[in-house]
Amino acid sequence: MKKTLTLIVVAGALAVTSLPAWSVQSLTTNSDTSQLRPAGTVSVTGADNLDDLQQKLGEKARKEGAKGFVVDSASGDNRMFGTATIYK
């Protein structure tokens, strides 16, 4: 239950967070991904907060040539870690 609640809170926080203008976008709904195909996953560790985690996932997705990414998981106390599915 705690894990589910944490995931819901993180997903909500990431959904309302704005990112710098990149060629890679954080995607949140099925309509965002309907024109794209999943192309793998990226993961990061050592983020300071949710904004930092999302930024680091976006940077990795961009390096992989993705057009967008969806955050799948995020966790951690002092140092966060997370994964995202990338879309091309």
C-alpha cells in the first residue's frame, strides 16, 4: 500500500512539473504516446529531488534518441532513483 501511494504521489508531482524546452518531452497520457513506439528504458540514481530525477531521465532519454519518455517508477529518501520508458 505504501509503495502504491508513493508511486501515485510521485506520478502526480511529475505530471505537474515543468521541464526546460528540450526535444524530449515527458509524456503523461496514452494519447501522448499513441503516435510513438516504445524503444526501451532508461534509469538513473542519485537525484536530489523529483525535478532533478525527471531532468536526469530526460537527459538520458535524449541521448538515446527518444522523442519522449514516461516515468515508470521513482523512489528513495535522500538520493532518489527511477526508471522511464522511452518512445521514438
